[in-house]
Amino acid sequence: MRLNDCGQIVRDEWLRSADIRRELVLDAFVVMPNHLHAVVIINNDSPRGPDPVGATGRSPLPPGPAQRSLGSLVAGFKSAATKRINALRRMPGAPVWQRNYHDHVIRSTAALDNIREYILANPARWGDDPENPAVTTP
């Protein structure tokens, strides 16, 4: 898959995720023209210091995805990529991503191997993808 400038931003922000969020290990991934496939390992035992909880036992942070969660990763990644893409396109505030994301818990080494193979082979299937604007439907 040859990435355009927006795709390069998505790739760069995805790789930055592991630098920003030390509890993550990034595995296989591919940036497609209209989506991203990735395997992420979240190690919540990573030493990050105390959680920001005040004397009341409540977090001073606003409601949102739980810290060090997949939701938090996806939200932060999408936000950073969107800001950079919109700056490039000179379209502040324009939507870039679908509202949610799809996830799957990988429960075995065999499943992990199959998913890695699927991800790495995904660009070869783009020509048949019904979301590909170049694909014509009969």
C-alpha cells in the first residue's frame, strides 16, 4: 500500500502511540485507504506512577474512556491524526474517522498468527473491497 500524505500521518501517529502510551506494544498493522487494521497488546501492569485520584477517591479528569484502555488509545490516536490531517487539508473540524471502532480479543497464538496474516494480506484484497471507490458493482 502506497500511502498518500494523509495515510503517512495516520502511520506516523499510530507509531507514536507506543511512545506516548508506554503500556502498549504495537504488533502487525496496515493503513488502508479507508481504514486501519492493527494488533495492539495492552500491558496495564506497566509502571506509570500513581493514577490521578484525589482525596475524594474520584479522578479529576473528565469522563471518557478509561485510562490505559483500548478506547483511550483509539480516542487519542484518532484525535491526533485528525488534527494533523485537517491542518494539511486546511479543513479544521472536518470529520476524518467513523464514530466507533471494531475490536476483537485474540485468545490464542494460532488466532494471532491468522490475524497477522489477514492484516498483511489486506492491501492485496483492496481491489475487491466493496468500499473501494474504484470497484464497480454489477
